[in-house]
Amino acid sequence: MKLITKYFSLLLEGTDYPNAICFYTDGARLVCNGSPVLDILSQLEQKGVRLIVCSTCLEEMNLKNNLQVGIVGGMADILEAQIKAEKVITL
């Protein structure tokens, strides 16, 4: 968790932000209650970064009611964001 916290903290400190960050599989937990990066993700969202969360992942992990930041999207939304991006980074 330290690595992802550091990554998002450094991203927030910068001036260039990604258009979107996609959360799927276990990454969907990062946008839910109890996540240590909720405050940082909320600030990134306020700066215009789209936080797209996999609806199937939320349902499979029973987290749908715990979502705190971001928008729920399907895998098609995540693929669209990745295809349109100039660069995709996977963490």
C-alpha cells in the first residue's frame, strides 16, 4: 500500500494529471471505504481526473455500496479510456 500511496501523492503534487485512472480487479478497493488513498483520489477527481471503477469488480467483491469516489463504468468504458490515452501505465 505504501507504493500506491506514494504514487498518488506524487501525482497530486505535480501539475500534469492523467485524463483518467481506471480501477479494476483489486484496484477497485482503492476507491471504497477504508482506502488509505481516498483523500488523494478525491483531490485528483476535483482536479478533473476521471476515476473509472469497474462495475463488475465492485459487484463481485460486494463493494458497490462502499464506493466513495469515482464513477462506475463497465469494462467497455475502461477499454475506451485506455485506447484513447496516449500512454497507459499499469500499477
